[in-house]
Amino acid sequence: MTQRPRAPIHVLIALLAAIYACGASRCSTPVRPQMPVSSSALAATGATSNHAPSASAPTPVVGAPAPSDAAPGLDAASALPIPARRQHPDSPPSGWCGETVIQEALLYFGVWAPQRFIHAAGRSSHPDLYSDEVPVALQQLGVVYDFYAPKGGGFEAYKTWTRHALEAGYPVLSGVKILPTEHPNWGLDHFVLTVGHGDSGLLVNTTWGNRQWVSDTATKGLSFRNVSYGIRLTGVRSRPNARAARLTVISETATSVRLRVECPSMPAGARGRVERRSLPSDKEPSWSSEGTGPVEVTIEADRPARFQCVSGAS
């Protein structure tokens, strides 16, 4: 495929209105043949391979917080504490399912990013992120990831790989079909965030504000049938002595977001502080709070914000 010119990311992009659901017919994203994206393809877009960070990339990786039990009423063997979100109402008719999934995962890793900002990070010429643009967005946002490499075994092999990721505390960005599919020649119709596993299959955040159990069924609805697209998300690049913060959205308006910031990976009683930066390259935090206990903050909705838990005294 001929690589098209890519424009730089616009860091500050307007975010409109609160989040509402969108229909299940939205965000049908065709899979292109060249998956996963190779190092050479990423280089052609101006990004570097995620598996070989450049020397200037902030290190080390801030890993995922430890997994927790499932939400009440969900018969899951285990599930990550990642609340389901909705696609932004300003998304196009095709939807922003990939953008929403990435936003959910970033909150789990201590990062607030508007969906429009995430879309811009993929450097896409389409209204929504395509399957080969998702890793470009992840790379630009500093997410560390690796692809599922199918070697046979169908859904059971995919489920086992995903289960191992979840039990290590890592969510999986998954592709699914929406049956009956309107696009039988596409490899996937929709992106979801897989957050749990159990006897009923895999538990996913649908991007429609809820969770569903999904397996490889042939019945109407979401299905992993004949789909093997999976990206294990293992953290975000960060600074030394930093651990993953976890963000929970308490409330949102068109202009502001109130967040609960926690440090679940910090040892109990440890000395430290919570720091906020806009970008990984920022040398000094724009805000900090002593202690590692939960703290609530209000930030601008249209600006990215990265929260880290830093050990030691300031």
C-alpha cells in the first residue's frame, strides 16, 4: 500500500458535550490485509516500532495496576476495574469505537485523552481509526503493546492468550464481528476492550456504555467467530520511579472532567506523591499532590493529562 502523507498531531483539540450511547451499527471498521503493522510501516508514518523504543522515549514502562474482582452480577473468573464508556456524540456515523477503547485503557494507565485527540494520534484520513491505524495511535500516545499472533486453535487459543493477559493485569484491544454482519468480507466489524474472562467467554466493554459476554457464537450480536485481532496493552511509557496511576471519571461537562486519581500499585504506607504532566516529554509536572491516597482533581476536557504515582519525598 502506498503510504500517504501524515500530518502532525494537534495537541489541543476541542471536545464537545457529554458522552451518550451510539447505535450498535456504528464503528464498522474494515480490516486491511497488512496486520499487524510492521516496524517498517510504522517508520513510514513517522512513528517507531513499539517493540524497540527509541533512545529518546521516556522509560521505564509503567505497567498495569493489579487486576481486581469482577463487578457485582457478572459471573467472571476475573475482571479488570475498567469502567465501560460510550463513544462521544461528536463521533462520525461510522463511530469511534477504536478511539473509545483506547480512551478506556488510557484511564486505566493514568492518562486522560479526549477521543478526538486519540483519533488525531492515529493520523487517519478516515472518519474513524482503521485496524492498521490503531497501533499508530497507540505508539503516538506512548502505549506499550504487543499483538496476538495466531498459530491455530481458533477462539480457544485466542481466549487462552487473552486470559493470560488479563490475569497479569493487562487489558486487550479486540476486534469482533457484529452478526449478522453487513460486511462479510471484513475481518472485523467493531473494536471492544476485553476486560474479563469466565465460563461465558470473554467480558468486553462494548463502547456503548455497557459490558457483554462474547464468545465465538454464530447468533445475533457481538462475536469472536473467525476473528483473531488482539492487542495486549501493557502500560504507558513514563519516567523513572513512577508507577501507574488509575483514573476514574466522576463527572464530565463540555469543558471539564472531574477525575479520581488512585495509586493502587504503590505499597501501603509508602511515601510519595501524584504528579500530572500534559505530555511524556514534560520535564516538570504542572501539578502535584503529596501522598498516595485517592485524590480528586478537575481538569480541562480538551487537554490530555498524564498522572503518575512517584515514590519518595519531593
